Amino acid sequence: MRVAVLNQDRCKPNSNAFKYLQKYAGVCGAECIQVNDDECKILESACPPCVIRAKLCPDDAVKIINLPEELDTDMIHRFSLNGFRLFRLPAPRKRQVVGILGPNGIGKSTAIKHLSGSLRPNLGDWENPPPDWDDVISMFPRGELHDYLELVAEGGISISVKPQHIDKLPKVFDGQVRELLSRVDDRGDLEFYAKELGINHILNRKLGVLSGGELQRVAICATLLKEADIYFFDEPSSYLDIFERMRMVLIIQSLAQKGKRVLVVEHDLAILDVLCDLVHIVYGEKAAYGIFTQSRTTRTAINAYLDGFLHEENVRIRDKPIRFLKHHERGGERGNAVLEWGDLEKKLGDFTLKTGQGSIHRSEVVGVVGPNATGKSTMIKILAGEMDYDGGWVTNEASISYKPQHIDASFDGSVQLWLDTEIGPKWRSGEFNVNVIRALGVDKLLPKRVKKLSGGERQAVSIAICLGREADLYLFDEPSAHLDANARMVAAKAIRKTMETNEKSAFVIDHDVYFIDIVSDSLLVFDGEGAVNGVAEGPFGLREGMNRFLKGVNITFRRDHDSKRPRINKFESRKDREQRSNGDFYSFEH
């Protein structure tokens, strides 16, 4: 089955792609390529010469993809002749948390619309009204999904959705948190869930003054308060520290225990692993097509995703597997210190930050971990010279490149112009182009305007710009935010490889344990009470730092036997008790 996809934004009149397709429209004597006043079309039955011409269309505006013929009977929805296609659907199950694992932009939101009944599948026929539900349901074999869709057809399903982009909440509602939550509190559980999620103290604040982590917990609370049959959580761990992520896991699991159906999209693989009972992998190509696999056990699904090969489908979804290395395999001896500090103090309103003495060396990557609002970003800003300190000392002769937590996307121009402006021509060729630009997928974003980038796309470009600047020390504040699971692993490896190859150094603040495991040599560990005080200790070796950090979180990690990835132990399991007794909260044994 041939799929022809046009990016309409890149095929607008007077664009390079439009002019190119206009040149070849009808040259074969047929209508394989069609161009009218403001629209381009490519028939999927196009003759071989026109298929080749379409593939050569500039600005990556046309994609010609060959898919297995058997997928033709699995098509759920198609938006237009050359638009996005969705194949298969995930199956919600009573009393289970079902995860969805895959890149952004390949149909997860469309699938949820189908499962909620707000969008009826057209089974690939976009030109006519969607078929009756009976015709839709008949294409599914008897099972969980078939039975579920019968309920949807009868109008017997209510759904509660936690959106992905929580930063838009203050734009939709500018009142107090309590007022928002009261509007959706169907069961009178506001006070209970506010306490469980730790948001009692912000109930009388306006949404516009909340941090990302606070907004996320408010959004989760609002989702929980609605009385529904199925609950959908889109990236519930974003902006949350590991303490809050584990608390979120228990709360969402309690929904399933009450007999509810729960679907979760999550890119933190450690959290997905401990949260879900089953996982659907979704693969495909952004804005072109998405294919949901059958559900697998969580461990099997994540390992297959990391390996990049789906055995049941005989499909490779990634060129190379993502591997986790033993700690002693990383790098060689540390170089000279490039920055040192001691006894730093900083007071911001009611908050106080204090540090011990520490240093970072050439070719070293220091991961920065700890609870939200304990001063991690504040310390990085001090080291970057963006904020003064009240006491202590910093010895720093290093040049610095800094990627902040909140990215300024006000640049008025294309991604290509942004790269040229920030880092010059170095991004166009050589190792940097291969190891960073192409690896992060930035090469596919070059024509897009910066202001139209998604959160993940903006993050990828910002990481590339930070790595592309000439500096001795690189500072990254939450580089995994908004990236999907695959992009996170790729970004971690890009940062790591750049530091090793160029003998540079980096601080990396992040809450994703997989990301920290891949990128770090050592850890700077923060402790304290959020928004009250923070204490930074270290850097410690990765093993000692992880043990200090996770002891405070009160969870243990083991290594998966096959993929060597870190996995959270179930509380009070045999492995959990064994590691606690040995003081080994983060196992490095394979």
C-alpha cells in the first residue's frame, strides 16, 4: 500500500514545493500530480516517474511511503487524499492502566477522539460521511475493544481527559484554583485529591501565577474529580519531580482499582514501567501515519521499544537500539577543573539556597537531581552568571552556553535562520550535523517558523543551539521536557557524545531517571523543602549520588535483565527489601 502525504504548510502558493509540483503537474499525460490555484494533490496510484518526481520535491514537503498491504483493512481514519492516516486503536480495559508509548504527532490524540466518541472513524473514506457505528464495530474481532466501542455507540461512555499542554490552562481560565476544581468536582472529592496531590496551599491562588509542576497537579486533580468511565492522562509526569511522579502513579492506579478504565501517554519510561499493566506501542511517521500495535506486558513493550524492533509485526521502528551502558565503561579519567564553587548562599524572598563545596571537570557531565523548588535552576543561573549570589565563592574562567528551562520562542523567522543567527554555519556539515542536527531531527524542521514549533520541536532546536555554541561549560535546565521517549534518549546521547568528543563539561538538570542514567558521570544532589529552603551537596560519583537521592525518595531501582535499563522495584518486593538492606537503592549490576 502506497501512502502519499503532503505537508500543506510547505506546499502553499509561491513556495518552492508548490512551484516544483506545478512544473511537473500533468507532464506524464495523466493526473498523477495535480496543482490548482492554491492546492496540490498527488494520487497514490501515480505512475513510477511521477512517484520519483514527488519524492524529489524540495523542503521535505512530500512523503511517499510504502506500507504492508494487510494494513489496508486496519485503517481507522484518514483526513484527506494526502492527509494523515491512523491504523488500529488501543483497547481500554476495566481495572487496568493501559499505556501508550510512541512519538508525538502520530495519532494518539486522534485515537482518543475515536475512543471518546467525539470523532467517528471513517475507515479511510474521507469524502463521504462516516459509516454507522455498526459498520465500524464489525471490523473489530470480539474482544475488549469491540465491546468497548459498542458502549461508545450506545452513548454509554463518559471520558475525562488531562491535556498535554497544561501551560494553556491559564489562558482558558484566569480564576482561582479552587474555583476551577469546584466546577468539575462531580463527587465532592476536591479536598481529598487536593491533599493527595499536595496542592492544598495553592487552592486560593490564580492559575496564572502557578509553576509548571503546580499546573500539572491541578490538571491531574481536575481530571480525577470528574465522574467518568474512562480517564485519559496525556503526559502526566511533565514538570513533576520524582517524588511527585511516584505520588501520581499511586493515585492513577487507585482509579483502575475502583473499576475504571485508564489510558496513559507517558514518555518517562521508568514511570510508564511502574504505572501500567499493559502498553500499546504506536509507531509511524509524524503527520503521515500512525499504527497501534496489540498490547503487550509493560516490560516486553518497553524493551521492544528500546530495541527498535517489533518481533510480532516484523517491523523495525528505529535504525539503532537504545542501549544502557555499565557505569565503568564511560569515559576515561577526568580532566582539570573548569569551575569550582563553595558555600554559596542565595536568598529569594522566603526561599534560601545553600551549597557545599564542589567542582566540575573537563569531559565530565554532572546530573542535577532533587525535588522541585529546592534551588536547582537558581544554582545553575548563578553558575551561568545570570544571577548574583549573597555569600560564598565561585571560581570560573570558563565560557558558558546555557539552555534555560523556559525557552524563548519569540525569534521571528525560520529554524534555519535561527540556527544561522545563533551558531553560524557549523550546523550545516561535519560531525555536529550528524551527531546533533540529524540525530535530534532538527534537519526536518529547517523551513518551519520558530513561533509555530511544538514544545518538543522547540526543545530539540534549543538543545542543538546550546551544543553548537563555542563554550567550555554547557548548562541544560530540563532538556527532556516535551520530548517523547525516543527523542529523550537521543538527546541524552547527543549531549554525552558532544562532551566526550570535544572534552567539554556540562550540568544537566532533569527529573527523568533514564535520561540522567545515560548522560551523567556524577550527580549534584539537592534536598530541602520546596519553596522554603534547598541544600546542594556533591557532585558525588553516579552510584553514591543515586543512592543518596533515591534514599530520600524512598524507592529502589534494579537493572532489567535484557535491556539493562533501570526499573523501579515494587515497594516491599523481595528485590526492594534486599537492596534496601544493602543500602543499594540504585543497582548498577547487570
